[in-house]
Amino acid sequence: AVDWNLEGRYILERGDTFTIVDVDTGKQFRARMIGGYNHADIEPLTTADTNVMKSMFGTWKWSPRAVVVYHNGMNIAASLSGMPHGVDTIDNGVNGHFDLYLKNSTSHSTSTSKVYIQEHQNMVMKAAGH
């Protein structure tokens, strides 16, 4: 799996657009990275992309899902949470952005639950086939 600290933060850069594929359902949508330091903050590109993403989660929720990010010919194991929060930059039918974690990503807040961070790491390993 691509390590966020070693390579991930340089491969996925602010403003990049990529495809996210859900491991369990095969559903896919396009997203843009809008920022993030310890993990990527992403937004679905269009309302149609938002609808696909929401259908993966059923309802908006924090519980992450195993996903693969397709970007510049690379397949990157990742974990995506389904709760919109914070900054919103794209008119895409949802207000806020979502957390995308790679291997060894962590939170932007020291108060974030260790369980939540570990759930993301478990989903990254699932996406990587471990």
C-alpha cells in the first residue's frame, strides 16, 4: 500500500482529480482533492458523483469503506469516510468534504477517536488485499 507520509502526499495533490472505486460494490465516482495534510480532503466532482458515493454508504456516516483510487495510472489502496463536514468548494449536491485516508494517514485533530483512525487503516489494508 502507498504510505501517505512517504509517497501519498506527493502523489495526491491539492486540485488533483481522480476516480474512486468502492471495493465491495465496484461503484465508482470522480473526486477532487481540495486539501489536507495528514490525509486527503476530497469532494465528489458533480451531483451525479455525489449520488454514486452516497449510494455506496446508504446514508451519510463516518464509518469508512475500502476504496481504490485510480490516479495517473496508479491504483492506490485507500479508505473513505461518508460524512460530509467542514469546507465546501464544489457545487455537487452535498455541503462539505470527506476524509480519504491512505496507509499511515491520521487525523487533522488530536481529539479524533483512535478507533476511527484504526477503522481507516483496516479499510486501507482491505483495499490493498491484506
